[in-house]
Amino acid sequence: MRVETRHEVRQSERNLSTSRLSRSRQTLTPTVLWNIREEIPKHLTWKLMLVSIAVPILLWWLVSSTGIVKPLFLPTPGAVLDSIARLWAENTLQQDIVYSLFRVLSGFALAAIVSIPLGILMGTFESVRAVTEPAIAILRYMPAPAFIPLLILYFGLGEVPKILLIFIGTLFFNTLMVMDAVKFVPKELIETTYTLGGGRWQVLTRVILPHVFPNVLDAGRVNMAASWNLVIVAELVAATEGLGRRISVAQRFLRTDEIFAGLIVIGTIGLAIDLLFRLTLRLSCKWAMK
């Protein structure tokens, strides 16, 4: 009687596991929409995205046009588009967009300049993390709008306090997200670099930085939304231009159509910035894309 070798035993175990997996898949309902962690056809993706936008707009139009909700509280999509066209023709919408964009991009850029190097250092060196993490852990739970009185007291009512408010509200979360990205760099890559004769500088520049760059871009995508939230708060205090200021003035005079117009413009700009982050990720990190 022939005794099975270890290789034959392992091969039979693999075959058994494969057969069990195939039987379990056969029991599942075959569908493209519910495949776990698998891509769906591009044409289906675009159709689903179109539905996700068209259905809310259709519901909005039905509710506002049938009179279920008064136009004072819910204007029709047509009225909102007319409001956007009127504000654009008056050249006020362009000014508001420029001021809000300047404040958001300035505050976010300052936060990125500080948070990305700091987060990389905190994730790389435990000594840096031990020194900085307790202070960041305390400060990140302080609401950024709570700093408005101090910022106005220190810097007046100009652009500086508005930009610093966005900087404060973005800095700490971006730092911690970058630090977490560095912490998940495989230890084997670092040890292999040391084995091949590399030093700390090579590990930092040739292993850690390329590995975390896609995560840094993703962190920027997330925290850009926080910057837009903060600019609205900043423009509610002592601002004469900006989309947040436009919404505040419209609320004061019950111009609901202008409120919706401001929200739609903010959402459109945010979507454009998000797509720009995705394009940057796709062009600069092709090795990290599927």
C-alpha cells in the first residue's frame, strides 16, 4: 500500500477547499450588483451614478411643484436655477466663489504643509509621536469655531482669522490620518531595506513616502470637505463676501432660493475638487490603482 507524500496531502486539501468554495458560490444568487469587492461594468457604474443624482432632483421637483411644501420653504429647481443665473449676471456669485475658494485653499494648504511632514514623522519615529500626540489628542477635540473669539481678538476682522480657523480645523485630523497611514507600512519592507544596506533616510524616502502617498491624497480628499464646512462658519462672522455670507444674508431676508443656490454651488465646487484629487491619484499613483 502506497503512503501519500506530504505534497500529495496538501494538494488534496487544496482541491477539497476549492470544491467547497465553488459549492458555496453556487448557492449564492448570481448578480453583478452584489459581488463583494469586485468591479462592475463601466456602463452600469455611470447609470447608477446618474440615477443617484436624477432621483433626488425628481423627488425635489415633485414635492415643490405639487404644493405639498410652500415655495417659501422649498423652491422649485427652476426657481433655484433662475436665482443662480441672476446672481451670476449680477457678478456677485463669481466674487463669492473667489473669496470662499481663496479662504479654503489657503487654510487647507497651510494645514497640509504642517500636517503631512508632522504626520510622517509621528508615524515613523515613536519619540516624535510621544512628544506631540498628547497635545494633538487634546486640541483635536476642541471645536474649531470655539477659537473664533480669540482669532478675532488677536488678528482682527480681516482674512487672517478666517484662514486660520480653517487651518486649525483641518490640521489635527489630517496629521493623525497621515500618521496612521505610516503606521500601516509593512514592517517587512523596512527590514528588507536595512538588510540591503539602506539607512533611515532611504527607508523614509524610498519606502515610507511612496507607500503612504496615496493615503495622503485620500486624507486630503476627506479633510477638504471639513475645510468647506469651516469656511461657511468663518464667513458668518464679519464677512462681506463669500458663499457662506451669501447664505446668511439670504436666510435673513427669507430668500430660500438663494440659500439653495449657495448650497448647490458649494456642492458642485466640492465635487470638482474631489474629482481633481482622484485624477491626481490616478495619474501619480498608477501602481496603487486597480
